[in-house]
Amino acid sequence: MVVAAVGKNSYYGKLKMKIQQDQDETPLQIKLTDLADKVGHVGMFAAAATFLAMFIHYIYDCFADGSFVENFVAVETIHEVIEYFIIAVSIVVVAVPEGLPLSVTIALAYSVGKMKEENNLVRYLQACETMGGADNICSDKTGTLTKNLMTVTKMFVEEGIHDTIAREIMSENTCRLYSLGACNNSNANPKFVAEKGTNLRIEQNGNKTECALLEVAYRLGYDYEKFRNRDRIKRIFPFSSEKKKMATVYEDEKGKLYLFVKGAPDFMIPSCTHFINRDAGVSKINQEYLNQLNDAIEGFAAASLRTLFLCYKEIKSIPEDWNQIEKDLIIITMVGIKDPLRDGIQEAVAQCNEGGVTVRMVTGDNKKTAIAIAKEANILPVDWQPSEGDYTVMEGKDFREFVGGLVNEGTEEEPSETVGNLENFKLVRDQLRVLARSSPDDKYLMTTGLKKLDHVVAMTGDGTNDAPALKKADIGFAMGIAGTEVAKEASGIILLDDNFCSIVTAMKWGRNIFDSIRKFLQFQLTVNFVALVMAFVGGAILRESPLNPIQMLWVNLIMDTLASLALATEPPSDELLKRKPYSKREGLITNQMWKFIISQGTCQIVILGVILFKGNILFI
């Protein structure tokens, strides 16, 4: 063996560096910062104008007395200037919405507690509000859209398709070969409980796909706990996301070495040269068998079944690498694995579509299976058919080539990744709904491109390799049940039930947070507008603020605090999901809000002005 790379240059080093990248500011943080700057400028301008008006008024009074020098150059002038400065400072204090940080914090904290009750464990407060602006959701299939309860429902074995899994459908030798491969080329540990009659209750522990294969072996009469012999396993080639297969070298009682391989059909077929025929013998693959095989694959895919090959061959010695494995394999069987959709997925996807959120399914399944499942989940129209120049459904390899992969547009000190061909990516952005045969790198590429085009992206993932994409996304969802610790660490929210419907719930709460902040802002700015104008008018005309310090404290502490509690804790409604998400460039204050602020504020200013200047006449 040769060490090719260490540290940050190794695979896991690069992975760690991507995870540790700084998180971008959320859309709400950007908008609040912008609002704070504008409010601060308005307050400073009003304070300066008020100070200048009072100071000019004082100078005029000094001239009016006919002794400007004596009156101006006096101790009283210093006192007056200090008084004017205090009034100016009070105007700045009044202008700033001090209750806004409290309102935001209360809204976020309240939402976090409620979201946990609905299976969303929020790791960062900012993740809540970010979902309110999400306009793209890139979701896994297995375990998120589906229940992750794998069951083999069809088998293509010995040149026949069978809907019933029983010992009678294949020869004894094929049963044994299948069971040897399934039991020893697996790390799953399901529990089988045979009930009265033909019922079989299964507790799936470990990889769900492997559990489904072990269930078949159990139905064929082979208990994996008794049939699995770790001492006879000579070498394991772990599953490769690139090759979509895994392999195990097994030595039987007679000392013969067998290589068992399982993987996706389109990756396995080029490596196979023979198959077990209907007479339980071994025949060379011919065109007739390939036609049967392709028909079976299409039929399984049309039934939304995930297809998997189990192959073997006798070997003389233990292979050193994959190159010695990927040739001269014998097909034992092809299984069709059913993973039913979760309840409510169709409705959840429909809600996203109605609310202006694009749902994209990113899966490792083959294209035909992915299309069938996407149609079931409402991600694709039921009548959708591929056409020339259509990018609605793509495979990972074609996607990477078409958009040009990732390129670095930054410096070595400050790297910045972008999509190689952004114009092609725009075509994909507008059309793509299903990405089949995808890898974790495809998720990262998809996230990078969408963010480059100013979209707010939510991404789901469960594996260690998904961590960079989860970190890169505006909001990353890790699976609480099937997810790895690395994926959870890189995420913003953990789905405790691994359910896509919980993502829709998070989106609803995120939009509610944004609405709550807007409600408080409308209240706060109305109060501050009135206080600011009255302080300015009073300072400029009366040379004193109508609001004394106690009154300003009352406005800023009592009224703002109670309003924050009231407006920041309103529960969300389903109506929130019927409108478009908030864009990154949309301001916190809408035109409608300005109308309410100005109209209500003007009304209050008129009433207070009458009281201030005519109160002695009206009320005495």
C-alpha cells in the first residue's frame, strides 16, 4: 500500500474542510441588518435636525434681546446646549426599535419548542426562519419520501418472474447460492417472528435493503444467524457509491472460494457473462436472455420497485481489488424491492407546489424506478413522458457533464465554488424534478448552483458523504433515525421521524416566524414614528421633548415587551402554505405595511398634537 494523501488533502480531510466552512447569513439576518442601518440613519438625521432647530431658535432669542454677546457667551448657553443634546439623544433612542431583537428571539425560541413536538429538532435558531424563505427542497427518496420498510415482492430467477417468494420457485442449489450470498454479504441483523398461519413479523435492524434480502432467505428456509459464518468470510469489499455494488469472498466447507456480488442492474450487467437457467444449470448470456432481463427490469421499475442483482462466481484466490471482481459473474437472481410511500406524501408535495416551492427528488435508484416513484409522490405529473431537450429527469453523470461540474472562482486563501456552466444550470433549474443515479457530490453541486442563482435551498441527507451538501444548503435536514452523526452535525434541523411531511411543517413555522416579525415591526414602527415626530416637533417648537425619560422607558420597555410576547407567539395557519415564499430580495416592510404605519401614525400624531398645543384650552 502507498499513502497518496494525508490531512486536508485526503478524502475525509476535504470532507471536514467543507463541513467547517462558515455559514452564510440568513435572509432574515440580512434584512434586519439593513433595516437597522436605515432606522439608525433616520434617527440620526432627525436628532441632528432637532438639535440644529433648537440651537438656531436659541440664537434667535439671543439676538432678539439685543445683547447677543452677553446672552450667548454665558453659563446658561452651556446648560441649554446640553439640554438640546439630551433631547437629540432621546430622539435617537425613540427611533430605534429596541423591542425587535426581543421579538425575533421570542418568535424563534417559541417556534423551536413547538417544532420539536412536530418531529423537527432545531439545532440553530436561525434555521427556523430560513425555512420560511425556502423555494427549493432537494429530498432523498429512501426513508424520507418512503417508509424505508423494504420488502422483496418480485424475483426474476431461473428465467422466470415470480410474485410469490417461496422455496418452490427455484432449485435447491439456487436457493443455497442465494442464501449464502444474502446472509454473508450483509451486516444487517433483522428479527423474524413467525406467527400463526403464514404471517411473518419482521423487526428490521441495520440496512433495510439487506434486511429485505435476508427475509427472502428466511422464507427459503435459511436462518441467517445459523447460516452466516463470519469465520468463512475471507474478504469484504464495502459498498461503493461510485460503483453501486459490494462484494464478499466466502470459503465453503470444502475449501472452495466463492465471490458474491450484489448491486444495481445497470452497473452489474456489464460484469456478468452467465446466468442460472430454468434447468438450474449455468448458461452463457445471449440476446434472448438479455431481452427477458430488460423486460423484467422495466416491469419492476414500472411497479416502483428498486431492482438489485445478486451474482457469484467461483475463484481460485482472494482478489486484491475491484478490477479482479468486475468480470465473468454469474447471475443468481434479480429482486424487486418495494418501499411504500409514507402516508401524506402526495398531499405534502402538493402543498409545496401550491406554495411556490419546487420539490426535487435526488435518489440513487435507476431512472425508471425514480420516475415511477416520483409520479406516485406527485413530484412528476402522472402523464409525464420524456422528450428531446427535456431536463425534467436526469441521471447524476449526465447532470454533472451538462452543468460543467464545480469550478473555483475564488482565491487559494478564500476559495469560492460555483457551477462550471451557469447557463446550462439555469435550464436544469427550471425543469429538473428527478435526479437519478445521483451521488452525494451531485447534491453539493445542485445546492451550489441554486444558491448562486439566489434561491433558498433546503437539502436532506443521512450519510457521512451528504454532510458537505447539508452544510452548503441554506437549511440542511438530517435524518434522526437513519442519519449518521456527521450528517447531524452538519445540519440545521434533524427530522426525528425521517419524514418529508415534517419538512413541510418546518416550512410553515418558518413562514409564521417571518409573519410574526412583520406584525411586531408594524406595531413597533407605528409607535416609534409617532414618538419620533412628537419629539422632533416638541424639540423644534417648544425646545423640550413632550416625552420625558420615564415615558420613553414605558414605550421601549413595557409596551414593546408585552407586544413581543403577544405577536411573536401566534401559532401558524395552513393558509401560510398557499402563498409564495419570501424572496431574499423582498423587504421586511411591504407597501401595505407602510400604508398602515403612516395612516395610523398620522392619526395618533394629530390627536397628540391637539393635546400638546390645545390641551389647556380643551381640558381646563
